[in-house]
Amino acid sequence: MNEITDFRGHRTQVGTDGLTADELASFITKVGERVRNARDRKGISRRVLSELSGVSQRYLAQLETGSGNISIALLRKVANALDHRIEWLVSDEDPWTSETALVTDLYRMATAEQRRIVLEVLDCENPQLRRAQRVAFIGLRGAGKSTLGRLVGAAHKIPFLELNQEIESASGMPVGELIALYGQEGYRKLEQQSLERIVEIHDSVILAVAGGIVAEPETFAFLLRHYHTIWLRAEPEEHLERVRAQGDERPMAGNPAALEELRTILTSREALYVRAQAVVNTSGMSVDESTRQVTEAIAKHGFLDT
């Protein structure tokens, strides 16, 4: 605990996270009440919850009465034993009375098409007008975003941009140096700003973005709202083969597990990539075949209709 002095000269203890002692105590009490309510609704005793979670009855008693500050690892065990999401126990929204919590849970279970409809209803500005004729290619490195982007842009006589080049132009340094100097946080901030600047300048554009953009929720949400999105997907082996064909040996150099790591990344991001409005699988396709598939997807969805 530390002490701070307000403008009246009053001193208050605060934790390292900025919460006062009273706010922290209130939060712990709320979590304990949520656990107790969840256990009551499930109709199990504290002893049974202890057996299911592996957390001692003594610890559970302290948690439920607000007299103990349980670790996040133990709280997750308790949440799993109660068939609850851990965020239900710690969020500001009461999971049993909040419509927001209900809608959030339903949205998680919705299909990609249902989610798209919900977002267009809630974000009622006409999505076609909002996205104009901006098309963004997403996917891992080696999917063909730059190659296909240039070809499609030239075919439709609209500009092709690479987001990383826009970031380098804005920062005055290569992306590698930017990340080394300012870290991922600094890079992500410039990434968001560059996306916004492109929207301000271009109503018609083909854009290739870095594969990791989907990992930043706010930036990815902006991309989905203001750009028509196409996921260019390929098999992990082809991603590596294409990158090496470009003369870049870094993915495999000194890393025999590179392919397995790439599979893991692709698996972890698949649920995000699939939120794109269209998916084109470029595996086993020539550049001409892939260009035709992308062009057909753009026409089918009306991305570049005037």
C-alpha cells in the first residue's frame, strides 16, 4: 500500500493498481458474494465446491465472506467448478441481472453471420457507406496479401497500400526499429493511427495489413467497421515456403520448430481471421488463380461497387 494526498490535504492508502483500501475491500466482498450466489444457485455445499475445485473449505469461507484475497489461479478453479466464466465473478456487470452480460454470452455462441447482423444493427450507420470501397487483406505472412493486393489494385485502377509502409512513413523508421524502441504498444498505436489516416484520405483502396493486427481488439474492430475484409488463408507449409521463396530464411533459421509454431499461431488466430467478410484459400493455387478467386469474392460481395 502507498499513500496519496488529495487537494484538501487528506491522505488515503491506495494499492499499486490505484485502488483505495476501501475500494479493494469492496471488490473482494463483491467477488465473494458472486461465488456464494453461484454456489447457492447450483445447489451445492461449500464442501462439495471444495472437492470440485480443489480449493480448501477454509479458503472458500474466507473468499465468500470477503475476508480473504484469493489468487487469480484459485479463483479460476472455483469458476470452472461452478461452470462459470471467471469474468462473471469479477466484472462490474452482475451476470444474473445484466442484459449486457446476457447479450455478451449470446454473442459468443452466435455464428459469424449472426454476429455480422448484430453489429450492423447496433452500429446502425450504413456499413456499405462506412466501408466505402476500401478492401483490406488479412492473414499470416506468406498468404499473398502484397502480391494479390498489387494485382487487384492495378486491375481496378485503385491505390494499393501496405500498412507497415504507412507506419514506417509516419514514424520515420523501419518497423523493426520502431518496435525495438517503443515496443509493441508503440507500434500498435501507430498502426491504429495509420488505419484511421487511410480512411480519412482514401475512399477506394486495397490494403495489406500485418498478420497480428487481429490480436489488438480495438484496432481490429476499427478495421472491420471501416474496411471490407478478405482473409487470405493457406496451409502452414505454404506460408513458410512462400516466405523462403522471397529470400527470407529467418522463419526456419536455427528454429526447427518454426512450422509447429506457425500452426499454433494459425490455430489461435483462426477464430479472429474468420470474422472477415470473405475467405479465399490460396493453398495450391497459382498467382493467376488466386487473383481470379479474390476478384470473384470482391464482385460477389459488392466490395467495389460504385
